[in-house]
Amino acid sequence: MRDDENPQNLPFPPEAQSLLMRSAIAAALASKRLAEEKGVFRLTPSEWAELEASSRP
């Protein structure tokens, strides 16, 4: 086990560790929900064409 995986080695009091973990979990869930709602790489055909054109040498 690495040091950063052991909660006792973190430089925060237990209350702060709990708050940090809850905020990290909330951020991950919000990010996942946003990706599901908005769709990842859901581009219109014209946006795809523009992206492809800009990536050509």
C-alpha cells in the first residue's frame, strides 16, 4: 500500500478527510451525469467536418 492510499498518512484531520472524500465523490458523480446528459463527442456533421478539416496537414 502506498502512503497516499493510507488515510492516516494524509495531512488533514479526519473531518476534513471526510469532507474531501465526499466532495471528490460528488464531483465525480456530477461529471458522470453531465457527460451522460450532454453526450461525449456528440458533434453535428458540420462540426465533425470542421474538426477533420482543421486536423489535416
